[in-house]
Amino acid sequence: QALSNSQIANALAQAGSTGITLQVQGTSPTSARIFYSSNLGGLPVSWTIDFYAATPNLGAVITQVTVRGINVTTQVISRLSSVGGNSITSMPTGFSVDRVYSCNTPGGDDMMVIEGHRPG
């Protein structure tokens, strides 16, 4: 599965979402960094999550959360840890993640790629 910034922007536009930014940032041979920001209802919020292969699952680590420009990453991670951790370890049923990386398309667009297989 691959998802580029232009595909994300098109999906948000088709859904009628405005005031939201969701994009892959940078490139990495072993992970993909996803950045989100919005100012819905006058509340500026942003977060960054690094996704990686935690075979057979997709792993994720929250690396930054801001609300109204204030870094609240430590508080968010602390709350998540108290209810079971800050890792995402699920993918669609029957899909095993082998590799996650981010790269540039020939047009210069950043892209997240999840490589894997279905058992059997």
C-alpha cells in the first residue's frame, strides 16, 4: 500500500475537509513520519507520528503533539501509557507488515509505503 501527499490532499478535498493538513514528511528507509494539523473550531492542534514495521503489525510512536502552540507530547504519552501504551499494533485482518518506508515520487511528492503480505 502506498499513499502520497497529493493522494491524501485529494481525499481530504473530496471529503469536503478544509483547514486540515495531513502529510508524509521526509524520507526514511525504515519508517514514515505523518504530520497532522488543523484549526477546527479555532483550536490549533498538530501531531506527528512515526510509523514502522512491527511485524506482523504496524507500529507507531507519537513524536510530537501541540495544542495552541504548546507542546503537550509528554502529557499525551503519559495518558496513553496509563491506558495501554502509545503503540498502534493493528492492521486490517490477515495483513502482515514486512516493511514501512517513506520516499519521494518522481514528481517530488513524499510517499508512505507499507509492504506486506497476506498469509497463505
